[in-house]
Amino acid sequence: MSNGIAGIDHIIIGVRDLEAARSSWSRLGFTLTPRGRHIGQGTANYCIMFGRDYLELLGFVERDEHAHRLETFLAQREGAMSVAFAPARDAESTAAFLASRGLHPSAPRALGRALELPEGAVMPRFSLLNLPPEETPALDCFICGHLTPELVRHPDWLAHPNGVTGIKAVHLVADNPHALAPAYRRLCGDDRISEKGHGIEVDTGRNRLVFSRLSLSAGEAPPPAITALELSVEDRAATAAYLKTAGIAFMELPDGRLAVSAAEASGTSLLLTEV
């Protein structure tokens, strides 16, 4: 599906205290960008950049009467709240292609943020598309095209002491995951959907959405919700050693993955997988 979705661009993690979240994720061994302030909004972020995708810690720095989605989410909990897909091409071409698949994308919408660098602020710009909720069931998402990618991937921001290199999968809980398959076939293509005993897996092009009936750990939010982020690491043993040295609580799962509890990462459970 060369003209539609090209994988996950980033994942938004809603946090109640942006500076506390920055400190927590730094302790986990991530390199964070300088703070970004959304133009004309009361929200700001810190980003954790990888080669092809990233995590966005999003919170309020002042009252914003328009940011209802974030406000509603944070009234319930912190954690991973939204997935931003990467368009295979520019926003206009992607919108036209999705419409040809029977979907109903919005018109592209511009977004900018002031990235607060020591030498002065720069202005990364994006073009956003939204789809109706019923066309991406059980997932809060949108499509994000980068207009100034060179401003958000400084080489110094791509190296992380914990060895994480990117997003491998997003794990979600849904009441009836098998019923989601037709919608994601339309979005991503017939050959991108795998029916599993626990639910379905969606190949987004370079990472996966895993919809299941079962939460990965106790105390998670009720469905639909993102339950865990699975991240790739270069060397599992080196990552485990880093976490031990940093005093981060984690479990070694039977399949070899390292599991970091949501309490360590702003309400977001992490699974670290060597690739």
C-alpha cells in the first residue's frame, strides 16, 4: 500500500507534569529534545527521537480551552494515548489515496511548534490529517506529515544510553479485537492483517498494532486503550545492565523481553525487545 500509511510516525504520551515526566524518562535512559511549545496552544512537549519514529511527552504549560482530548485523557490517567501514522507521501496525496479506499480523511491541517534550542527557537512544521473514529476503531490516531524533518532529528538526540532504537509495536486492549479487522484492512491493506488467537495484528509498514482482549498487566485502563509500547533495543543484556545501574525496576519475561512497569514511565508500560 505504497500511497497510504507508512508506519507509525510517533506516539503521544499524555502527562500531568511535563517536567516530572522529562526527569522520569531521562532516568530511564532516554535522550530528550529541548522543550517544544505548540503555537497558539497551551500545550508543550519533550520528544524522544529515533531514526524513523519517536515518542512525544505531551502536557499543559498553561490553560488551553481547546485541548479537550488531552484534558479528558489526563482526567482519567497518564500514559500512551494516541498514535500518529506517517503518510507514505505528502498529506494531499495521502488524503486522496485514503478517500479512494472509501475512507473519509479531513483536509490537511497545519501545526507548528517553537522548539526551544539554546541558540534560539526554531519552528518545526507539520501537516495533519484526521479520520472519523469509526474508521480507526479502538485507536485514537491521526496522520502526521513532517514539513521540516531536519529540525527534529539532530544527531545528538538519536543516541539513547539505554540502547533503544525505535518503536516495534503498540499493544492495545479492545472488547472484540477480531471485529476490528475490516476497518484496518481498509486502512492498511488486506495483506497487512493477521488474525491471532488473542486478537489481530496490523502491520503498519514498519511496526505493528497488536489488538487483544487481554491486558498485559493488572490495573490497566479499560478497553479500548493502549496497554504497552514495545521498543527495539540493540543489545538486551546491555539494556538490562543499564536499567539495573539506574535503579529501574523491570522484569525479564520468558520470551526474552524486558518489561518496565507503567509506574516508571508516566503510566506507560514498556516492553524492550532485542532485534
